[in-house]
Amino acid sequence: MPICNLAELKSLLPRNHRLMGIDHGTKTLGLALSDVLLMVASPFETIQRVKFTQDAKKLLDFVDRHEVGGLVLGLPVEMSGAEGGRCQSVRQFAANLTDLRDLPIAFWDERLSTSAVERMMVAEADISRKKRAGLKDKLAAVWILQGALDSLPR
């Protein structure tokens, strides 16, 4: 299946399947899952990056076990709106995944997602620095996925 926009992604989802949000980092992949009604995103897991093949295997194992029908990858667009090298890396990751699995993938502009999550953890939740490190990536994935879910046509 192609890389598509969000409206197309929803139409390509099998009935009662979830979406998975991914915060693609150089060291980790933060993961979030939606409910089957595509209303709420929840933190799920953080994968420590090794090599693409190992990362993809772990990711696709989660996809299979949790009936994920599509992915939403955060696209780290620059503040100017330009796509830099990090966007190219995310797009290549998505293209490589489509070579392994027939799974629809859409992108979501993730500008400021990690910093917004970081601020929330410090200001609102008063989470210690040590605990923030383990939560930041999957909460950024929640931020990405919830933004995408909120924009889907109902």
C-alpha cells in the first residue's frame, strides 16, 4: 500500500484495527496506539534503535499482535516549513517499511511535539528527569497520533 494522506489512511484501515503513531528518533522509536474507534491515542512502547531490520521486526511484531492497520509517522518539519535531513530520514524509514509490509502509512507534522511533551511533563506532571527520559518518546508519539486522530473526518 502506498504512503498516503490521513483521509486515505482511514479508508484503507481494516475494520476494528488501530493506528500506531511513531516518533522516529535517531536512538529510539516512540510508539503510541489508538483505540479501534480511532478516537484516543495512548502511550505504548519505546524501541531502542539498533539497525533498520531489527527495528522493523520489533515494530511489525507489535503491529501484528495489536491489530494495527496503519501507521502515522511524525515528520520533523523545520519551523520554516522546510523539510530537512531528518524528514528525509523519516520518509526513507517509511519507504523501507512499505517494502517489508503492505501497510498504509501517513505523515503528521510533529513540529514541537517533543518540546511540548517535555514542558507538560515538567510543568503539569512534575515528573523527574530520570522518569522523563523513559516517557518522552512514547508521549511524543501520543502527541503525533492524537493530532492525526483529531484531524480525521468523523
